[in-house]
Amino acid sequence: MDQKQIEQFMGYIERHTSLSADDILKVVQSVDHADFSDETTVHGLVETLERLTHKELSPQKKQEVIRIITSNQQQSGLLSLLKFFH
């Protein structure tokens, strides 16, 4: 992707979600360097996504997401995490 395509993509996301481009970039950077086998790390990412998406997971759902991600039952990454917030 060139810079213009990236800007268009980020604009699309901003228009269709409650996330700003800065928020998205911060999450992407933290996910890029995250240790998905560490419960504390995944818990922090889940809480960040809850705050950014304005969607709170129940404590049971949050534990389930953390368990799934840390046990490698699901491919790790931002898209994997975001699907739990629909």
C-alpha cells in the first residue's frame, strides 16, 4: 500500500467505527510486539480494545477470550481480537 491508500483506508475505518487513526496505530503497534502467550499482556490488550470500541465484555467472556488467545486456539493478532467485540 502506498501512503495515499493507507490514508484512505484509515479514513474509512474512522468513518465506520468509533476508532481514530491514532488509536488504531497505537493498538497495532502494541499488538505487533505482544506476547500472546502471556495472560497479562492479552488482558491489557482486551481492556484497551474495550475502551476504544466502547464495548465491555462480561468477565466470563473476557476470560474466555484471554484463554483462547493465550492457548493458541486462535490465530493471534488485532483482527482476531477485534472479532470478539462485534
